[in-house]
Amino acid sequence: MKKLYCLLITVIVLSVVISVAEASERVSAKNFSGADGVLNEQEAAWYLAHFYNEPLSKFLSPGEWTVDSNKVLDAMQDRIDDLVSLTGHDAPWSWQELDASAQDKTVARSSVPGWKKISGLTVEKKVGKDKAKTSLGSIQLRKNESELNKAIANSKGLTLGFSDNRLLNGGGVWNTEGIIGYPIKFNFQFGSGRSTELSVTPAVGWHLAETQGKKNYDINDLTFSIPVVMYFSPGMERNRDPKEEDISVNGGKGFSRLWLVTMRPYFQTDFDFQHKIHGFGLSAEYVGFIFGSDFYMGGFTNIPSTGWQYQLRAVPAFDYSKTDEIGIYTSREAEKNWLRLGGLISFDLRTGTFASHSLDIGTSYRFFEASSSGGISSDLFSSYMTWWLSENAGVTLQYSRGKTLVALQKIDLVTLGFELKY
């Protein structure tokens, strides 16, 4: 195992050394986002028209002297559809997301393979009378529920690898962790930068690490859930006090960008369906600039003059659960109701071309403190380093220590393997 770790680290270091950052000047989506920091379809159409240097004649009929934004949107609809495929969701998009996902000119429409354009399966399918408001899909393969509904370039994928179980001497294990989700989205637009989006995502997640003859050290979680995420983008009009949200004073940065509130009913068991735990979770996350500053939370943003991007997330959470039946893969007691408070704190760095072939490094801490009698606190520390070979696959080295947050199985794993996402 030590030789494999050394080989992986050597390959990653060499890939960073030989990587050359693209120095050509590119148009930024920030120039088209306005004060709200996000782009609707019309704003994205203007951005794509400038990015691909589309001729003006494409948007003007003979005798016209003024460009109609609706005509720009119609002319760029194919590009908009490709943008949905690349980012994994419909409008609105943050300018940081578009800069990260769509500014590589090698990502042309012709380069998107056919299997990535299967409507309702690998690309969103718009349905209903007003197709701008409802969509189905696409299927998402991610690491855990907190990664669902994020743009593919900004998310972590499911892992499959070989782990060193540090709870056992010489106890190597195969390890896989991931989730499959299918989002159903409802979008309500109230003008530029002011929208509400509801996402309902039936999902199946798992974490499996088995040892030969040592089942009491196994991790065996199978979770069925339906996360319901409310996205709310209030724009600049939430507070009209000019002392607090004056655009000129704050340089176009407001106090509100995007709020994500997640309600999560779930049922957890194992692959043998022995233990049975049902519960309900609630969490909230803020995405945007902090108090009009240049400090951004909730998504990747550039570190000036470094070639790196960072992402800081802070997600407070509430969890209620009840153990209906116990099994060998949980240390919980039957018929116990738990009420716990906690959340997620994470910090990530990445370099490279961001959308693909990047080097990602990060750490996270997820915890729950018991607030009811009989409840048990749990925490899980994780760190990782992933070299993305493509947009969808990479080589990863991960370390996790603590307890699984629902079944309370102990974890102390070093994993070398592959990471896949879609």
C-alpha cells in the first residue's frame, strides 16, 4: 500500500509541474451578471454570444438597428442547452460557475457526445406548458447528498477503491461511497436575479467497507431519501436601506445572493436490511459574498493572481431519527428517538483548468451534538486529494475518521481509488 500511495503522489506532483495555465485573456461572465451576481437565460445568451464571437447579423433582421434580447436568446438556444448539459442544471447560473465550466473554448457544441444529450436521463428535460419552469433529470452520480444538484465541475463524485482500515492491523478493505439522485425542478422567475427554485430529488446512497470475518468493523449503510431543496435568490431588493445595500458603495455586491434550504426525509438500513432507522433532516446554506466584501461562500471563486480557486462552506443542520430495529452494523438502541443539532464545515482548493484535469485538495468536518436524552453525539473528519483525469473521472486519496452520522459505526480509513461523477 505504501508503494501505491507514493506512486499516486508522484503522478499528482508531476501532473501539476507539467500543467501550464492558459494565459489568454477571456471574457468573464461577471460582466453580464449585473448586481445580483447570477445570470438568467437572457444574460447567459449575451455572455455566450460574446464568448463565441457570434456575428451581429445573427441577431438582426435587415433594416433593424437595435438588438432584441429575445432574438439573442433564440439564436443562442443551442448554446444554452449545451450550458445546461455542462453545468448539470438550468438557469440561473452564478458567474463563477460559468467562468469555471464554459470558458474553455475547446468545449464546443460538437464535442458533447450523444450519450450526454439523452433528454430526461443525461440532460434535463423541460416539461409542461411553460417549459422554463419545470424540468426532469438528469441522473446525478455524486459522493453524498450535500453534493447533489451542484454543477458537475464543482461537485465530488462517488468513490471506489481499496482502504487501509486503521482499526485493524493489516485489515485492508474494499470501499465504496456514493449516491444516485434524480432531480425534479420547479423554477419561478420574478425578474433578473430574483427567483425561487424547488428541487425534489429521490436518491439512493451507500457507504460500504467490508472486512473478511470482522463484520463488527464493517461499514454497511444503505440510505433512501428524498431531499427537497428550496433555492431562493432575492437579488438586491430585499433591503432598500441605501446605507446597507448601496450598489456603488459595495461595488455591486449585495448582502444576499442565494439561500439553499434542504428538507430531507430518509430511511436508512444496510444491504441485508437488518437495522432500520427513519428520520428527518433540515439544513440551510448561504451562497454569495459576505457583507459586500470580496469573500465568497458556498461556491468556488478565484484567488487573484494564483491560478487557484477556493470554496468555503458552512451548513448548519438539524436531525431527528428513530431506530425501529437494530443490527450488527449499528451501535444504536432500538425504539430510541434522537434529536441532534450540528452541521458541515468544509474548505476546498483546486487548480488546473477547473472544469477538468484539476487537482482538488480539501477537508471537511461533519458533526451532530445530541440535544435529547439518550442521544449520542457523532462527528466525522475527512480530507482528500483528487486528480481529475477528465470531467467525470479521477484518481483520489482520502482519509476519514470518526463515526457514521446515523448508524454510528466507527471509521478510520485511508482510501486509494477512483472517483466518478455525473
